[in-house]
Amino acid sequence: MTTRTTPFPEGFLWGASTAAHQIEGNNVNSDWWRKEHDPAAGIQEPSLDACDSYHRWEQDMDLLADLGFTDYRFSVEWARIEPARGHFSQAEIAHYRRMVDGALARGLRPMVTLHHFTVPRWFEDFGGWTADGAVELFARYVEECAPIIAEGVRHVCTINEPNMIAVMAGLAKSGDQGFPPAGLPTPDEETTHAIIAAHHAAVKAVKGINPDIQVGWTIANQVYQALPGAKDITAAYRHPREDVFIEAARGDDWLGVQSYTRTKIGSEGPVTAPAEAERTLTQWEYYPTAVGHALRHTADFAGPGMPLIVTENGIATADDTRRVAYYTGALAAVAACIEDGLNVQGYLAWSALDNYEWGSFAPTFGLIAVNPVTFERTAKPSAVWLGAMGNTRALPHA
Ligand code: BGC
């Protein structure tokens, strides 16, 4: 494979992302754990031990650092830190602080997500995001995370994919407990407002902890593409599902872009990809350049100069050569954005590990395979290939 000079600027983040519930295991105080064990919710399989990363995070970080990555995005779990309302576990706070220190000791810059989909059971019982006082409860939790993030953490993400949270809230109202299908049903408006308020309160709380921390949030981008006859897709799709959350980030230090595939919209709404289209294990269309479209759309709405970080991008596949091909196409698209003047400051692949994909372990997004019984980790060729670019920052040719 030939290489050319790097398009990635000095200090560019090069890493992989994970989320606590998807890798830690036994997140028993969370709403998702409860849902996974409720037959009425119809979840395919429960997370149980997941990747046992709660105990094996050092192995995960050793591997990522040895592979050549310089950045690791992981989340801290509200349900562990505040297992009962108003009771904060100093042991869990110390656990996550050890993770931050462990990352720094290995030369990995930690990006800490404060909320990645799961909430404590008590918060769900209290009424969730739209209940009176929810925003204040979230802000108090963020303040209690001070010992974790006050020193040595440059990037903090308040809330992962607020747009997916609003969509899931909409689904739940219609009796569906699952993870949203591609195309995304309509987000719940009340949740949208509440989650934006929670973000703004969290940004303030993080700045109060240390004003130098770079705070942002990460938005799922569906790359809506209009087919002939489609109605105004900005009003119907982009605005409620993406733009409203991008606009809410104006004034933040950075904005996370998360992208996997595209969604074509015809006159009757989302159109599934043709039968001959290549699909991934999530049944999404294989479309590596999605991330370029997502970055450009986000840059347009966030306003000039907003630093963008690709905080998730990847493919669920059992064929690791397709993962390398996907990342090759995706990185070329990211590089083209940078060449066109977009302020892209990092690229974090989803995901470091094969993990619990919100209902099932079957869609394997990982750069690193995990044995479900022994939890032994094995870096896939794609991990070796992508990690090595952490040193060279040279772009592979497609
Ligand atoms: C989420 C991850 C998820 C991934 C693939 C994003 O929606 O942040 O938690 O595993 O996409 O579905």
C-alpha cells in the first residue's frame, strides 16, 4: 500500500471509542439493564458481562496504546456513580479517575463522555429527561464527576447522540423499547428540549470544574439524501433530527460527528437501499464516504471555525478486510474535508472492541475481538493497520 504526506494537522486526535454499558458488563443499576431483563421489551439478548472492561480496562488501554492510537474515548456510567438518587459512590469515582490516569500513563489522551444512552434506574423512575428537575439532577451528577475530569482531561462530551435519545423517547411512547432503525423515526420534541437544556447545564458545570476543558457533544448524522420527488428533507428530517442539536452546540468548544451510512429519502419517506447494495451486519448500506457528507453538513450548521471531531465511525462486519476498505474510504473523505478547509481535529473509530450493540452482540464493530467466555482480546488486522497510522498519519490510497 502506498502512502503520501499526512493531511491530518498537528495534534490531530487518533483513536477509538467505546461506551461504558456496551463494554463494562453488569451495569445493573441502569435503565438498559432493567429493560434487557424485561420480556415485554423484546430485547434480543442482555449485555451481562459484556467485554468485562470494568475489570479489564487496563488490557484495553495497553492494546490501544501498543497499536499506535493516541486517543481513547470512553464513557463514565451515571448509574454506577450515582446508584441511588443523591448518593455518589466515591469508589466508582476513584475507579474512573484511575482510568483517566491509566490512559495518560500509556500516552493515550482520554476523551470522557459523561452520558452515553444509559441512565440510573432511579432517574428513569423519576420520569427521565422530561421530568421537572431532571436537568438539575444531571448537572449535579456532572459536578460530582469533578475528581474524574478536573485534571488531565482535555475533551469532555456531555451527552452522546442527544438526537438518538430523543428518537428513542419517541419510540418508547409508542411502546417500542428498542434501538432505533435506520432512517430514524420522529424524535420526541419534549425530550429534544430537555436534553438541550441538560447539555447547556452540563457545559456550565464542566467549565466550573475546569474552564480549560474543551466541552462538546456528539451528534448522530444520517446523511439524508433526497431522491427525485422528495419533499423538503431539511424541514422533515434534518432539522428535527440533526440541525436543532447542531445549533444548540454553537458556542461550544467542539462538536462530535458520528456517521455510519446514508439514508435516501423519496416521496414517501426513507427508501431502503436496493437489494444488490452491500449491507453490513446492522443491515445498513455500506457507504464509507458518509462521514464526509456528515462533516460537511455539520460544518454548515455549526458555523465557521467550529472544531469538529469524528467521534464515531465504523462498520459492523465479520469480514475484517471490508473494515479496512471502509476505513480507507472514510479517511479519504475526512482528508478531503480538511483539504477543503473544514476544521476537523480528530478521528475516533467505532469501536475499540466488539461489544454489546444495544440488544445484541452479533453486529461486530470492533477493531479488537473479544472472546465471550474468556474475554481474551485479539487485535484484528484492521486494528494493526489503523493503529499504525497513529504514528505515520499517512493516508492509505483506496
Ligand atoms: C452509538 C453507539 C452504537 C453505534 C452503532 C451510535 O449510535 O453511539 O453506542 O453502538 O452508533 O450503532
